Amino acid sequence: MTYAANRESFRFADLLSYLNNIINISKVTLSWYLREMVKDNVLFKLGRGIYTSRRHQVREYTPRLRKRAIKIYKLITRAFPFIKISVFDGEVLSDFQHHISCNNALYIEVEREALESVFHWLKGEGYTAYLNPGRDFVYDNIDLSKDVIIVKPLISESPLIEMEGIPTPRIEKILVDILCDDDLDYLQGSEWHYVLEHVITTYSVNHSTLMRYASRRNAKDRIQNALLNLNAHD
């Protein structure tokens, strides 16, 4: 704690080196002590193998919706006043990424019964729209830097938040959807693990909400294992 008190933050490797000049301590032992101190809120984890003794203030994630997203939402709800809908602006994905990529797509999620009706309506209105595309189709046919619309089924009990009266995904839903959705394959693998770590250490994440939605997407074990790896990796 003396070592931590004199620093804004410190790395596991640096602390290990410092301590081994005073006492003999193994990586395993030090990892165990650090995990216990984090559990007791004596230390706080800023990232993978990075700690601080100063309370780390996470913030609520506030989604953004461009004017285009708001306009299209209003048009759809006017044409289909009785369906449940969620709008997600792909532009916000760059907030979480390590390797920044352009995504100007709007993701419109609607109840399955209305999926094709909304898709065909959008096409009829002149929008470049795609109906629940798979991984290969996205890579071969969709330029995400363009103003395209991807229409997808809205999973029941999806965690949503209203921005300007418009339902849009909460951060917990975004994390799970990136992991599960074929059309977001470009963000999966190591990039998703970076996104997860960045989100967990930057924003307030409701773990109960995260796990409940992950269960609905058959991804609970994958999410739990990823979180365990983050906590254990020093």
C-alpha cells in the first residue's frame, strides 16, 4: 500500500519487481493478494494488470443517436405504430474499439413478426436496407462506411434505454450482441475482448442485466469465462 499510495497507478510486473527486492514473493501469491484487495475495495483495477489505490470513478454509458437515426425511427413508428423497435447507431462502436473501423450503419431491431414488413417498407422508401444478413454476406456485399440500414430481430427482454424517447441498446446488450451477431463478426475475437475490458473499466455495467441477456443469447458461459480471464490476468 505504501508503493501504491505514491503512484497514480501501477502495473503488476512493476510491483512484483519492487517487492522481490525486499522479500521473495511469487506471481501466484501476489495475484491472490491483489485479487483480495480489489474485492475489499482497498485497491481498484483500472485494466489488465493495472491497479490504483485511488477510487476509480466509472461513469454511466450514454448512447448517441444521429439525426438520421431519429428521423428513420419516427418514420418507421409512424408506418408501424404498434410494433416494438430498437435503434442502434453503428457509429458509437468506435467508442469502444482498439482498431478503429468506420461503421455508419443503422441497426433497426423489430419484433420477428414485423421483420420482413419493416424491411420491405424501408426498401420501398428508397433506403439501402438488408434483412438480418449473415457474416459472409456482410463481408461480401455491405459497405459499412455507407449509410445502410440493417434490419434484425429484437430479442425479447432486451435491455434497452430511451434516448429522446427512442429505445436504444444499453451497454450490456451491446457487449453481448457484438459477441453473438454474425453481422458484427468484424468486432469479434481479440477485438471483442478489448471492447469488453475497455467497457468494464470505463463504464458502469450491471452484471445481473449482462448475464440475464447473455443467457437469452446462449452466451452466458462465454461471457463469464471472459470476465474471469480479465480478473485473473495480471
